[in-house]
Amino acid sequence: MKKVLIGVVIGSAVTLTTSAYADTIKEYILTKIDYPILVNGKEFKSNELPALNYQGNTYLPLKAIGEALGKPVKWNDQLYRVEIGQATEELTPQQQAEQYKKDQDAKVQKLIDNYKAKGIELINLLKFEIFMSTKSNYLVDSNSKNYQLASGYRILNDGKTYVNYLSYKGVMYDYTVGVEVIEPDDIPAYIGNFVDMAYLKKFIPQNILDEYFKADKNKTWGINW
């Protein structure tokens, strides 16, 4: 194979001294390939900018290949970078945050829809706990005990088995992670876990659940999720 010597200059060497300029130059020895390259079934050929091989890797002229694939390739002189394909608008930090929230909301909705298809209704356990805590703290009459909800775990008599539970009005109701309470891996922990409504209905009165759904729908309890 015919060997080709290529010098790659990194950085702007125009204003550098001779010794500094020499430090910015690296030389690579590449060989012209002797095998065909097909792009969408058509052989790529170029006498001026041939395909080259360097340590087992094939190097192709980016612009020519991009155009062959229908992807525009251009040099952005202002941002000093190569751009492939259609340029995307740079998002502001606020737009990035909004996009992140939108992505997480989509994951949550997909989780809820998947379980709904199985006949299981999920609600956000963290939101429900905060709702119950808010009601319990702000009600000063005896009705506040109807909103006393806590979560935790306990150790069984064998001294090594842990059991998760929700405690309502001082009574513990055990649950199994992955069954009554879902902890999805792809949803951040701060968003919370999700609880099966059938499990909650075993000990939470329906009027309190209805009150929660109304508050959640109207965003009347201080958390805008």
C-alpha cells in the first residue's frame, strides 16, 4: 500500500514562537486503503481525498460522507466547531430544566399507563404522604388524626428480615416493594415511589382519597408537580 504522510496542526500557531509552534504539531502515518467502501450501496471514491487507514481504523473525509448520507456538514466559524446535520437551538438553563421536567413527567405517565393496562391504579406515594402530613399539621381539631400517615420498616422476630409498612392512625400495614409499592429505576428518587390504590384502600377512607385527588388536580396544597 502507498503510504501517505499527514501533518495535523492543533491550535492557532500563527502567533506562537517557533519552539512553541513545533509542540503543537503531531504527525501520523496513514495508508491508503485497498478495499471498497459502500455508502448506501454506492462505492465511495475520491482521488483528491482518499479513504485512509490508521492503526486498523478507516478515516473518511467527513463532508463527502455526510453529503452522501444526506447530512449537511459545515464549519461554524463563530463557534469554532464542525456541525453535522441540522443545527439545534441552544437551550437556556431554564429551557433545559423545563425539558428535563417534561421528560420525567413522560416517564411517570408511561409507568402509570403501563400499570393501568394491567388493571392497577398507581398514585405518587410521596405526594400522598405530603398531602396527609399537611392536613394533619394544619388541622387543630380531633379530625387531624384521620390524616396521620407515616412510612417506615421494622425487623421481624428472626432479627434479620425487614418489612416495609405504612402506618395509618398508629396501625402498621405491611407492603412489598415491587408489588404494593413500585420504585422505578429510571425515575429520580425525589419524584417519589408509586403505590397501588388497592393497597391504600384497605385502610385509607375513600373520602380522604377523594379529597387528595381533588387537591392534586387543583394544585391547592402547595406542590406543583
